[in-house]
Amino acid sequence: MNTRQRNTAKEEAQTLIRRSGWVLTEQEWQALSVNDFGLGNVLMEGFAFVDLLRSPRLRTTLLVLLPKQTLPQHMHPPHEGEEGKEETIRVIHGQAKVYVPGPENNPHILIPSGKEAYYTARHEIPLDAGQQFTITPTTEHWFQGGRAGAVCLCVQNRVDETKNIFADPRSLGCPIKLTD
């Protein structure tokens, strides 16, 4: 990942978190990470996050999307006898858009240039502060920050991010294992 882009993304994420009023400990500020999924343009495809709670069965994450930044399309498959990961995203500041399969309901969806084949879930669910949406296991989905970005709380079960399947074959995914 380009160091300058990474630093810019991290600084902008910190600004959004401060604007949201969400309080982080010094340790959480230090743990704030940026991921570009190996795609090389974190300001277009990526996100910032910090785990607030992480156990073998549950993860609660503060997830930050910069304005119009996209967390690429992926799904959570079944593994180890479980049906897959369920994930609830709740916006605490700004607006986030969730895209899932279904009828395309916005003719102006902003898909990263040249990536149309990897963003096939086109049913938009806009979420403002205080709203939430749950993604069920095996549902293809992607997120995008609104015009001012978004700070979200994300609650998930059985977290092994290495099991996620990304639509873009160039993606390295989110290399966060169940246990470090």
C-alpha cells in the first residue's frame, strides 16, 4: 500500500472518529488500522478500523469509510460447521451505503472505475446515523461511505476474516485471523 495514501486515509479516519464523538482509548487509537485489500488504492477501495471487542465468537469493530470510499464486495461463506458470519453494521456518524443482491434501485451507484464486474450486488440500502442493517451469512455485499464518510459500529459472530471471499480476484482480503 502506498505509504502516503495510507497515512492520508488514517488521518482522515481519525478526523471522522473525532467528529463522531466516539471515544477511543489511547491503545485503540494506536491500533487503528487501514486496509486496502491489496488493491493498491486505499482512498478508493479500503477502510479504517479498530477492534473494540474480539473473542473467538464475537467481534465488535469501529469501521470508518471515508467519503465515497468502498469496502469491496465479498461474502462470508460457511466454514467449520457454521453457516457463516452474520454482520450488523450500525452508522453512528455520517452515512454509509450497503449494497446487497436485489433490484438495482439507484441508477447513480458509484462503482470504482473499471471494477463493474466485481460489484454485482446493486440493491442500495442507505443508512444514516442511528440506522443499521444485518447481512446474513453467504450474502454478497459491499459498503460505501456517503458524501461526508461514515463511522460505523460493526458487530459480527465467529470472526476469521481470512475466510471471506472477495469478488475481485486481485484482492488479498482482510488478513485478520480468528486468533493471532
